[in-house]
Amino acid sequence: MKLSKPEPLTIEGGKKAVLLLHGFTGSTKDVKKLGEFLSKRGYTVHAPIYSGHGVEPEALLETKPEDWWNDVVEGYNFLKNKGYEEIAVVGISLGGVFSLKVAETFPVKACVAMCAPITRDNSKGLFTRLYHYARLYKHFENKSKDQIISELHELRITPKDSLDGVTRLTTETREELQTIKAPTLVLQGSLDDELYQESAPFILNTVETDDKEIIWYENSGHIITLDKERDKVYEDVYNFLDHIEWSVAN
């Protein structure tokens, strides 16, 4: 069975714009509910989908982080070309790293980094996530057990240069964190892996803005936008964006 490809998400909600960024092996589904929440409260949201994501896992290894970053930049420019002068950026996991990189590279009203692994210094764990995604994806395609085993084996021996590229991109972003002057909110699940829990205070302590905050979610793991405390996550993101002085009014 052929699974439908997730599409970029755009919801017009007002003159204030938010760029929403999903995670590694994820899709716009990671941030769709958050986007809908914000749009109902006066924000226009746009969530691009990265090359090779949301489709068969083999396609992801045929792309590289530079391609995904280009998709992020195109998402930012999409909002600019639509006439939105003030843009906030919100991302989860790898999208959180990208949100920080956007804040380092472009003018933003605010930056929200959720469960962003900014202290990552190797690609350990990335293939495990891709492998789990592949197994689930192939199951939902209704492939036979033997076919799934065969395709997963092929995936294991496929070159994984793109995964090493994630480490390079993360390192580059980490080294420029002190250039971030925009208001910054860091959100982190307390049940997430150690890498992410270490990264959250590192981001908070390194960005060069007085307007910064960290919020922990005791009962949440990694994708906090879909976890048990997702409603509080949505409220916290909205409240942070709402306290900022936007020059545009809805």
C-alpha cells in the first residue's frame, strides 16, 4: 500500500507569522496541532517538510542536512514573500536546532527551541531512530515480514553520510548560539534522553538575550508537541509569543 506523502502546512491566521519546524524522521504532523492552536489565536503559521522526510526511509539517506536547511530557508522566504515582515521560529528536535540556526541567520521576533539536541557531537542514535521509523513505515505499507527484513537489511548497509552531516550542522549552530539576540524560549521533556536534557540549559545559558526562559515538562518525553502535556506546551508557546512587542496588529 502506497502511503500518502505529508504536505507542507500553511494556515493563515493573522499578520504575525510563525515558521514551524519538525524533527528528524518526522513531518509536519509533529507540529500541526501546535500550528492550528496558534492560528486560532491570530498567527499565520507555515511548516515546511524537509527533503526525504515523511516518505520511504531510503529517501532520507539520499538527501543531506544541507538540503533540509535549504527547505527551512525556503520556508522562511515563503513567509517573507507572502508579505510577513515579522516572523518567529519554533522547532522541535532537529527542528529546534534549525530554529536556533534561523535565529542566528535571519531577523526573527522570537525563537522557540523544543527538545533540541544542540550538544550532539556524534551521529550515535540517529540511525536507530531512522531504523525504527523504517520498520513502522514498512509495516504500514502492509509489506510481508520477509520483505521488511530484507529491506531493513539493505537499509543497514546503505551509506549514511547524511547522518554525519547532522553532527556537523549541529556543531556549527552550537558555535554561533551567542549571536542570538532575539527572545528565546527553551522547552524540554523531563523523560527525554540525556542528550536533550543536557542541551536545554546549555542553550539557555549561551544565547545572548535577557529575554529567555526554560520550561520543563515532567511527564513528557521527546516529541512534547504530541505527548501528555501537549496542551500546556501549546499554551506556553503562545504565551511567550504573545508577550513580545510585535509592531503589526491583527
